[in-house]
Amino acid sequence: MIKLIATDMDGTLLDSEGKINDEFDYVFNELIKRDIKFVAASGRQYYKLKENFKKHTDDIIFLADNGTMVMSKDEKLYSKALNKDHVKGIIKDAKEYGGVNLVLSGEKKAYIDTDKKEILEELEKYYKEYEVVDDLYEVDADILKIAIYIPKDVKGAYNNYFGPRWGEKTKVSVSGEVWMDIYNKATNKGIALRMIQEKFDIKRDETLVFGDYFNDSPMLKEAKYNYAMENAPEEFKKEADYIAKSNDENGVLEVIKEKINLSKPS
């Protein structure tokens, strides 16, 4: 019996245009009737996730910024910030690497040091509350996650530079085709999901999860029913026990309907 469903957003629940299928409202309302918890588990900022689910914010658990903060009914259930010295060191190394842009994601807002239109357009896909600042070194806030926008060869940047430099001190994860995330080593989507399971007394065998990229890997391990999307990288699909149809084929909702024996609305 499924009691908790957690899904990544980009490349998973959202289609290639960043939209949620029109069928979601019907399926979600059925989950509420059956007392099944729904977790939006994303690298996105909490405030952006709330915007994505305007109709249902009071009934969704938000696992934001790759598991560094969990919110429910506007109450913070969990958060884990980066060490401030680590933040400054990552900023320094990113500037030396060159050709990348940093987003420092705090609990209240994110911070970026460029106002280039193309960069802000990319930022706004994932962040609602943000501030353009002159100097990231001067940001005086607890930083949950540093997202690095790397338009060229994100895997190379991970393997050859950021991973070796920061992989032992922090968690470094490729989270998309042009994004890398760095956050506290003591947390990830899996750890945050396990905290949610413990809070609501839900077992691994009662959990269904979906993901499409390597930052979702820890979450797959916390669920008996763990699905990679058909559109995911082949290496990631090997980590999952099951494969769902692609995000453009409504794969998440199709599996949910099957698992809870839900027919199409009449």
C-alpha cells in the first residue's frame, strides 16, 4: 500500500516545456482522499515550488534545494546550511574556473551577481525570490545550496575540478545538463525524504519515488518503488528498479494511477 509519493520536478513531473500535465489536479485530489502524502522533491527553491503548485500548497510537502530544506504548511521541518567558509571557498574556486555563474540559495531568497538577461531567464526557471548583488562574498545569509550554471561541459567541470576540490568536504552533484549543485555533505534528497518518512511513520515499502538525474539517486534508495524516467541518462536508469515513461509522456502520473488503481475521470 502506497502512503507517500515523492517526485522530482524538472525532467520528471514537468514536461520539456516546464509544465505539469492537466491531469495532475484530478490525480492529486484522489491522493488527498486516500491520505497519501505527496512530496515535491526538487533542486528548485521553495518559493518557486509553491508557485508551481498554487492550488495545492497546503497539502504538499516541499523538499526544496535538493533536500537542504523541507517545508510543510509554511512550517520549516528541516534545513541544513553550508559551512560559511566553504561558501567563500567555492565562490573563489568558481571565479578562478571562469565561464560559470553562481546562485547562492538561502532560506528567504537566492543571490546572483549578474543581471545578464539570458542568465536571469535561466535562473527564473528555478528561483522566484532572488536578489542581484554586486559581490557574492558580501552576502550575509545562511546558504543552503550553491547552484553553478555551467553552459559548457558540466560533467567535465564536475569530474576535473569541482568534484576533486569539494567532494570530500561537501556534496557535489550534477543536477541537470547545465547545472551543478553543492550543498552540505550531511544532507541530500534521500536524507530529507527519510526524515519525512520518520515524521509521518511511513515505511520504505510504502514509498513511491521518481527521478531523472543523479541528484535524485539518494532518494531512489529510500523507496521500494523507485522509478527512473525513460528520458533519464542511461547511467542513472541503472540505479532504479523500474522505468517510467518519459516526462513528455506523462510517465509519473501514469505510474501513480496504476499503483493506486485510479481510472481516468468520467
